[in-house]
Amino acid sequence: SRQICIALDQILKLEEISFINMDIEGAEIKALDGCKKLIREHKPNLAISVYHEPCQLWEVLLKIRSFSDEYQFYLRNYTGRIAETVLYATT
């Protein structure tokens, strides 16, 4: 089957976004690229899973920082193991 992905920036052009939550099995960086306009314009709170790849924590943090330097970051783990680690970004 053929998969089609559409950027959130294209779908939610007229919406005011206040929160984005992502746990998409390692595709978080690509998804963030697809909503960078929303992040830059609306500065929503973000909850992004960062446990799928070892370098994902820093890649996600730096990606968000490249869109806006107004974010503060918080890291939370829900299991005591690497799984279910979430990076929160708020303004």
C-alpha cells in the first residue's frame, strides 16, 4: 500500500494550535519539519517522544530550538527505562 503524508502546516493553516503531542516511532524530526510554521507562529506546548533512537533527544531539542528560542525544555521518563521518555517544550 502507498502511504501519503501531509504536513500539519498544510492542513491546519487557519487553526490556532496550542498543543502538539508526538509519539510516532522515530519520525518525530520529519513531523516537526512539517509543522515548523505552526510552531514559529503559535508557539504551542510540545510533548515529543525521544526514546526511539539514542540521538533523538538532542535532535528534537535542537530542531525545536531552531524554530524558536523562546522554549524551555523539560524531560520526563514514565517507566524507569529509556522507553516512554518525553521531551516537553513550553514558552
